[in-house]
Amino acid sequence: MEERYAIEVKDLVISYRNLKKTSIKQNLLRFKRRKAENFVAVKGISFYVREGEILGIIGKNGSGKSTTLNALAGIFSPDSGTIDLKGHSISLLSIGVGFQREMTGRENIMLSGMLLGFTEQQIKEKEQEIIDFAGLGKFIDMPVRTYSSGMHSKLAFSITAILETDIMLIDEVLSVGDQKFKKKSYNKMKSLISNKERTVVIVSHSLSTLEELCDTVMWMHEGEIKKIGDPKEVLAEYVEFMEQG
């Protein structure tokens, strides 16, 4: 049977332009003499994810993991290279992404759903299920700016988990929230990714999460792919490398 790819990334390069931290006045006075530093966060990486595959990405802070995930989600534009999602719908589950702070949780459910490409009717049909799963009580009708980070993560997870897309991108969200919700979200995630038609990319520092949930693990280091393959093998090498460092 022919392999079908859900995500294909070729020669991806993403860089940031950094100005050193100085005052606005200093920047204005010295602007002509100063050049912005170019920090290359992702250095020409290539990889693919098969349909129905669960890919985990690990690496120390600053390795380019979340930058890569945000590029897959369309939040960051590559300097060069290509990302081909093969026409699949995609959602990013990441704390702090996509909510309007002055809008209520209920209003943000509708907004988030529409940004994911769902119709108003489709979102309305799933709204109560999202609200029940999030378990925010009266806060669902209060502005998101009043939410704690834990409440924010509960709503974000619930929207992405209940409004299912072809590809789910997950950035460390399973580690946020109270213990009861962590367990509930972890079980829900296992249920979601057991669907062999759904493709998932998880960025995490949790070795146990990646080993248990993923088919493949990609280890990133300083913007490059150091190793990609069997989770146990890659994670063992990553741990050994980190212990030596």
C-alpha cells in the first residue's frame, strides 16, 4: 500500500531579526550605524509525517521546536523552504495563542472554531460539549483576561479536542492545569490520536509522554534535526547527550 504523507517539509529556514535591548532614544540615534542581528532558529530542516502518524519533537529550550510547530500552523512564515499540508485541516493547541482577551470564553469558542474553518452551525452543535469538558463554570461567560493560565489551557484544549481537525499540533499543553484536568486531557488525547486517520505533532519535554504516545520522535538541536526515528532509541540518545552536557 502506498504511503500517504499528511505533512511534508523541505529545506525549512526560519530566522528572527534581533535588536539589542537599548532605549528607544538610543535606537533612534544609533539606528543608521547598527545592524539588526539575524538569529537563524531553524536551519534548513526536512522531514515528513505520514497520515495517521504521531510525531514527537524534543530538544532543549531554543532548539527550534516551537518555531517549527508555529511554522506548520502558519503563524510563522519561512525565510525559505516549503511546508506542504496536502490540503488537510490543521489546529494548533498552544497556551496563549488565538484568544481575544476582552471576549468571553463562549465567544472565543465561536471565534476559534471559525478560524479553524468550521461553520457557525458546526460550532454550535459542539459548544456545550466543549463547555462541559473545560469545566469552567460561570467563567465561560466572563472575559478571557480574567482567566488563570490553567483555565486558559482548559478552554484551549477543549476547543481543539472537541472540534477535531485532520492534523493536531500540540505544544506542551498537557503539562498545564490541575491534576484532575491533566489526567482527563491526557486520556482524551490518547482517545483522539487512536484514530488512525488523524495526524499529530507533539512538542514536549516529557520523555514519558513522547515514548507512550508517539510513533516517531524527532530530536532538534540548535535549529537542526539531530536524529529522527524510533522513540525509545532517539530518547535514550537525547538523555545521554543531555547528561553529558
